[in-house]
Amino acid sequence: MRILLIEDEPALRQQLQAGLSDAGFIVECAEDGKEGLFQGQEYVFDLAVVDLGLPKMSGIEVIQSWRKQGKDFPILILTARDRWQEKVEGLEAGADDYMVKPFSQEELLARIRALLRRSSGWSQSQLNCGPIRLDMTAQAVSVNEQLVEMTAYEYRILEFLILHAGEVISKTKLTEHIYHQDFDRDSNVIEVLVGRLRKKIDPDNEYKPIETLRGRGYRFALSRDTEA
Amino acid sequence: MNMSLNRRLLLAASIILFIFLGLTGLALDNAFYRSAEQSVRESLQGKIFALLAASDFNGDTEKLLIEEPLPDPRLSSPQSGLYAQIYAHNNVVWKSPSAVGLSLPAANAVKIGSWKFQQIDSSDKKSAYFILGFSAAWENNQGKPFSFQFQVLEDFSKFENQVGSFRNSLWGWLVAATIFLLLAQALVLRWSLKPLRSVATDLDRVKAGEADRLHENYPDEIRGLTQGINTFIDSERNQRDRYRHTLADLAHSLKTPLAVLNAGIDSSQAKDGAQMQEQIERMRQIVDYQLQRASAAGRTTMGVQTPLLPVITRIVDSLQKVHVDQGIQCPIDINEQLQFPGEQGDLFEMCGNLLENAYKWAHKQIRVSAKLQQDMLLIRIEDDGPGIPESQRAQVLQRGKRADETVTGFGIGLSVVNEIVSVYGGSMHISDSKDLGGACMLINIPLTNVQT
């Protein structure tokens, strides 16, 4: 999952970047409104965290521009001044949730995960597809109630595929969402990772959860359980 | 005595006007009377000279003869109002034909060659006369002097009529002049005090929020006052803005370091991290609380009004978006004419905190309503959540207290609302919602200017 973080305070930006990376997200940072706007326009993100009080261009203007251009990734706004008017203006501009500074990392992570789920149509933090269960909060995957150990990249790929279950995801798109911008896109690392993932969650080739569509990409084939 | 300026001026001027015109009237009346009397005297004197000229003393018979015709025809026609009589040793020796049948009063004797003018009543007191007496003496052939006293009488009623008609016209004109002057004065006062009245209406407009400051085009005498008021209004506004900005900047600059500290503790996982986090959370609450409390503009001299419905609709729409998963229904029952008697920022803060709270606790239903009741604006926000236990209600309204530490911003939100409401001279109540079963937050804001 790729997150764009626009925050002008260097210490807070570094901490948030570290915290979000630890939590398994790919984090790109921008330190002012213009740079943030550019990154959001040019690269693919699953979510943006935008501080409202930014130099060069206010957070609200950045959000408005993105939304005008049809960018529909969820946006979480950070505001230092907890003036209600500002929150309302941010939400009206197109943000989806707000956090008032200072906040705890746990709460920020919980809100980000909730927004990601919501944007892909899930309403619970546990994603159930037949025998496979992915817990976004614990970042744990289990098959038939058996915990499966996996690397961060494997988890990211699986999470992305499950969140977009039923959709065809190209290798390029998968690469964009799980790696930093400067990743070497020619490598066949994705194929290797998907192969390993298949072995881990379906060692007996029983459920065939990840389909390969030649020349087009991958698709998570198991349908979602109806939610309680 | 707190009399209006208009009444003071009108009263003082009226009293002076009455005294002045009254004295003028008296003086004129007196002068006219004197001069009328003088002219009567002079005319009587003329008659006596004419009579003297017409008199002829016979030295032999020692009799006084009055030649006909008499010098004034009125002396010949009976009861004409002009009479003459001649005394010698207190006996009437001659009477003008006009005095036939009248008993005329007699004047006292005077020395030869001297005059006596007096006003005298007749013996029956029915009529009064001006009487002028003069004594003259003739000698008989032996050189013995005989003195005669000439008296001419003028009926007083004619003079009285003359004076009366003069008085009527004099006082009539004076009263008319008084009325005219009083009216003119009232108009002049009205016109002169008009700028003062427009200052008052101007101030009312400023109070009602229809104007920012007083007009500039006032007369010199009160321009100092109005400019002073304007300066005061401006400086008060500037000072308030500066104060609010300083506080906002202070809080702003404290919050980011607090966020850094807070985030730092999460990753460090130190042993006493929890305690530090708790302290940082307390600091955050203090900053939040003081910032919101200080920035509550409250009711100012510029009675600003904010339409209620649009602000609440914007907050509800925003919160609905954030809490879209919960599928909460939030009908708003507010007349679009309703106005909040204060600044938009304060309304956002109050309703934002209350509604955020409601969305946090509600299961499926929130209801917002507002109405006017006896000069009070009542805003009610109900939800179907767990409600607030009666024992905790007083506590959550206190500054910075939290009823439930696990829900961020709960207590401080309500205590901030309570603080803003009290700045407006209103009150806040927490009860159980009868319809929805959860909490019911009710705030009362007085519409009239109850300054705290």
C-alpha cells in the first residue's frame, strides 16, 4: 500500500514516515503543498495523509485540485488547529477523515487502515475469503485458522490482491503499490514473490486463490465471505 | 434628575421666554397707560384754557360770565362725557350744559395759578372721572380779588375702553408671539439635536451588527465623541483579533512539538512511555482547552448573527462522510430563519464538538433540532447511544475532565462547549433523550445582549 504523506514539520514527517513504514506501508513524503500536489498527480497512491497548514499551497487547495482531476484515493487530513470550521472545510474539499494534532501513531494507523478498507468496500479489519483470513490490524494471515508466516512484501501483495478481490491487477500496478518509486521495474521479483505466496497459503494447490492471467496480471479468485 | 437634553433646553427657554415677554407686556401696558393719561390731562388742560378765554368777569356785578358758544361742542350736549364746572368759595357758580342732571364730584380746592389732576369716583360710585382743577382770580373795580375754581371732567369709561382695547390687542399679540417662538424653538432644538439622535440610532445599528462603525459626517461639536467611539470600537476589535491570533499561534506552535513527542514515544517503547504519553495527552488537553476557551469570541458589541441551519448542515454532512460505515441517520429540524447571535467560529466549535460526540456514541440515530423560546435559542442534540450516567454529567462539563479515557476528546469537547455557552451567558444541560434513549445535549443561548 502506498501512502503519500504531506507534512511540513521535519521531525513529525520523519517519525510518521518511520511509523507507517514499520506498519508495512510504502511511504512517499512531501514537505510542502506544491510538491505534494505534484506527487499525488504523477504517481499512484492508495491514500494520502495531508497536513492542512502547509507552506506554498494549503492542504485544502491540494485536496481540491486532486479531486478536480478525478483522483479518488482516500485522504486523511491532519490539523494542528482543531478549529471545527477548518475540519469541515477540509472534509468538504474532499478529505475523508481528520486527525487533530497531536495524535498517537496507533490511532493514525487504525484510521488509515479503516479508510483503505472502506475505499475498497470492506467494512471490517478482518478480510475473510473462504479459508483465508487477513487481519489488517495485526498484519497476520491465516489459512484454515493456521497462522501463516510471511515476509512484508508477501503480505503487501496479498493484502492488495484481497482488497481488490475479483479485479485483474497488472504486475506494473502491483509493483507501484508495494514498492517505492525508484524500484527497478524490469525485475521478475513480483513473479517470484507471487509464487512463494501461493506455496504458503495454498501448499496443496487446493483453492487456487491467485490466478495468473497471461499478459494481463493477477487476480484474487476467492470471493469475499458475506460479512457478519 | 435625569431629564432629556431636549426637555431641559425646552423648559429653560420656555421659562425665559415667559418671563421676558411677560415683563415686556407689563412695561408696554404701563407706558401706554401713562401716556394715555397724559394725553387726557393735556386735552383737559386745553379745555380749561379755552374756558378761561371764554370767561368774562364783570367788575361791577362781580359775576363771571361764560360766553357762548362754548369752546367745545361736547360741553353743550348733555351727558357727552366732557363736563365743566366753576366754583367760587365752594359753591358751584356755573355748570356746562352737558352736566345737566348729573351730580359731579368736586375736586379739592387748589391754590391760584396751580393745577390739580386726579382720578375721582362719583358720589354714587357708579362712574369715575378724570378731573383737572385750576384756580384763577379776577379783581373787581375796587381791586378786590375774586377767585374761581375751574374744573373740567372727562368720563373715565372712554379712557378705560381705549386702554382695554389696547391691552387686548397687546396681550393677544404677545401670546401669539409666545406660541410662535415656542414652536420655532422646539423645531430648532429638534434640528440641532438631530445629530445626537442619529448617533444613538447609529450606535444601535452597530450593536445590532448592521454596521461596523459610526458614520463620519457629524457636526464638529460631536465629531470628537463619535471619532472616539469609532477608535474605541476599532481598537477593541484589533485587540481581540490580536489576542486570538496570539493564542492560536501559541497553541499551534505547541501542538506540533507535542505531536512529535507523542509519535516519538510510540516507537521508542520505553518503559515509562505510557506515563509520558499520559502527560503529553494532558498537555494536549490543556492547550486545546485554553485555545478554544480563549478563541471563543463571545458576544461582542458588534452583534454579529450567523444563520444556524447552514453551519449545522455542513458539520453533519462532514461527520456523515467520516462515519459513513456506521450508517447513522441524522435528521435536522431547524427553521432556516433561525440565527445564532454570535460568531460563526463559535457556532462551529459548539455544534462541532457536540455532534462529533454524538457520532462517536450513537448506534443508528442522531437528531438535531433548534427553536426559539422566550428570547432564548435552544439547540438540542440527541443520540441513541449509551448516554451519560447522571453521576458523570457534572464532571464532563468541567474543564478538561474526561468521563472515558478511551475515547479521545470526549470530556474536553463538552467542557469547551460549556465554556463557550457561558461566554454567551447561556447554559448547557445533559439529560437522557426520551425519544432515542441516549444522551440529550441542550444548550440555551439568550438572544438579548447579556454581557458576561
